[in-house]
Amino acid sequence: MAKLKGNIMKKKLFIHIGMPKTGGTTIRETLKENKNLFLDYGIVHTRLFNIILDTHYDRVPRYSLKKNFKELCEIHLQNFYNKYFNDKNIHTYLINDDFFTNPGLLSKKDIKAITEIIKKIFKSSDFNIKIIVYLRRQDYWIESLYINYLRVHYHKKFSEFLKFFEENDYINYSKTLDIYASIFGIKNIIVENFDNIKNNSKKNSLWKNYLKHINSLTPELLSLGDNVFLNKKIAHPLIEFKRLLNPYLTDNEKWFYYTELNAISKSFNNDSFTYFSSKQRKKLLQKCKKTNSYISKKYLINDFDKEVKKVKKVKNKVSNKELTNIFSKILKRKNAQEPSRISKSNLISLFYNNIAALKDGTSKYILYGLGSSGKIIDLILKDQIVKKVDSNTINQTSFENIEFDYIIISCIGREQDIIPRLTLFNISNDKVIILDLKGNF
């Protein structure tokens, strides 16, 4: 540490700014789980995520800044500073937030506003400030972000997602890095190649790298709980299943299925897969070649501009049989069978495998019921449904000049009220498909 007057040593502030999908959750959760251990070693940490951000689930990006984010940021950081500064045992402060490198969230003006607050509180006379950032090759980064969005709320195709990032120039990392370099000085910017660290076979390689920079305790002393691996990638069929289902779910239902998919993920092989076509990947990396070379040289990051000679072909499609298997596994879980845990509309999961079996490409169906269950049935059998009716629209003319094989009743628990009404329109019972909570006809 640099010396001050009276032989007082400068304290340290490390700001881990991301990027998103480069192990940020692992770092933050491990800091949280080992809070007392770090405190014993003179290290304290915080984040600003919940302080200055509003959360959204229906668009990209998912988050937006609160109107008074500057005031909230300053209050929080000032309290963080005040809490520990007079403690002689505390020598290192950590701030960890991925959103610092989210170009869709923070503008250059926003970054300067937040960093000015940080520099105002953590004065250069008292602190040495360092910025830590992990960069991930653009194709890996975009694909990882896409998967993460699908797991919770997103549903659009990958080509649309990729187009959004390219059109907004989010793939040019140098713009963001140069902002921080201009504020804190290039010598205080620590840039690491996340892909190299990830591919390191040594256990806890990310942690070893991070702790090395903050001159902290060894990784072997740390406790790594389940929360550390919350954002671990799950098998592709599970992700694709969630993408298809998301448009039909409420926010609460999306989170329910996200939890259930994580719970069953261990029973699926997490084989390599990609949403990129070879042409898409080659085109993207060609666009990034110049800026990546600039970053590699200016910020002394190893192999970030390394040429990719060959991309391995991997699986990127999911069969209807695989999707049905996912639902079957969810059905066996206790949570999926408790109406108190999810809405009745989500009990459609209990007969999804039977609906999938109806997708023969030839039979024609009339769908009775236009609620959440009906929407999911429509999603599966879309091309074979020739008409949709409910209690408000059904009448004698509903079946005139319509060729159909069966009527599917999607209204769980109301089937015995609906069947007598159908007989009034000369619909025989053998034309009616009833779905119960056990998935039987």
C-alpha cells in the first residue's frame, strides 16, 4: 500500500464491473456466504443492484434505472463507507455489480454520474481504486445471455436477439472499457479473459483469479453453497421448453417453472449445443476482430483476439418427445401437484404428455376453453385446431360446415358441466376428449 502522512496506509477499493455472464453470481454469492470470514481478513463488500434498479420481465433489457438512482447510490455508498472506515482492521472494500458493463442500461453519462459519486466518497487521498472486469468472447457472451433470458422470461428466436445486440453495437467492448479508463486511469483497469479462466481445469479458477487481484485469502478457505451456482447453464431441451412456454405464463408462473426446471436439470445430459449457425458465428467474430485486437493490446489481455479456425457442430434442436419427457418429470414433483403453489391454469402440465400424443398431423380438433390451459393446448396442436369456442361463443352454428374429429375440453374441473351442453348440439360423447389431472383420457 502507498503511505500517507503519519504512516497511515491507504485503503483499497476494488470495483468488479462484470461483464454479465462472466461468473458475477459466483463472486457475489461466495462473498455473501463467507461474509464473516472476509470480515476477519479486513475485507467488506456491497452491491448497488437492488438500490438503484427497477426490474422488468417483458422486454430487453430487463432492468432500468430508478429516477432518483444518483441519490440512492450516494446514500448507500456513504453508509457503506461510514460503517467501516474507522475500523482499523478493515483495509479492503469491494463493490460487485454486473450492470456497470451493461451498455443497454448505463449510458456514458450514467457511468460518469455513478463513478463521480464513488470518487467523491472514496477519496483518492484515502483509497487506491482498481476496476476489475472479465471479458467473454462476443459469441459466447450473447449466447449465454440469451439462454439466461429464456430461462426466466424471454421467448423470441435467437436471430432476433442477435440482431438487437448487433444493431445497438453492444458487441464493441472497447467503448465501455475506455470510459472507465478515462475516469480511473488505464493503469487501474484490470482486464481478464473469462474464457481462458473458464477453460482452466483447476478447481475454483475464477475465485483464484479474483482473490489474487484483491490480495486476499486462499480459495480453499471458502465455503461454496448451492446459491453460488444459481446461474449454471442447464440442458438445452429444458431451455427450449421454457422458451415455448413463456408467452403463456404470468411472471409468477415463469418463476415457478424456472425453479422446477433447475430442480430436474441433473437428470438431463448437459451436452454442448449452440444457437449460432456457422455463418452467423463467423460473421459476428469478423465484426469484432478489429475491436478485440485493440482491447488485447491496450489492456494487455491474453488471447482475446485469438483467431477461431473451426467451430464444432453441435445440437441445437429439440424434439416433441424430449419436451414431453420434461413435462413428465415435472409432473412427478410434489410442487407441481399442489394447487396452493401454482394457479389452476398451470395444472395443464399434468396432461401435457397426452396432448403431445394427439399431435399426429392428421386429426382435426375443436378446442373448448380459451383460458391459460387452452392457450398451451393451442401452442402444441396449433396446426390441427380448426376452431376455438367457449361458453360465451358456442351455439348451433359453431359446428356447421366444420370438419372435425374431436372436441378437446381444456376447462379443468368443469368437464361434467360442459358435456351435457355439447349433447344439445348433437355432439356424441365419443367425440369428446376429457383431460384429467392424471393425464388420462
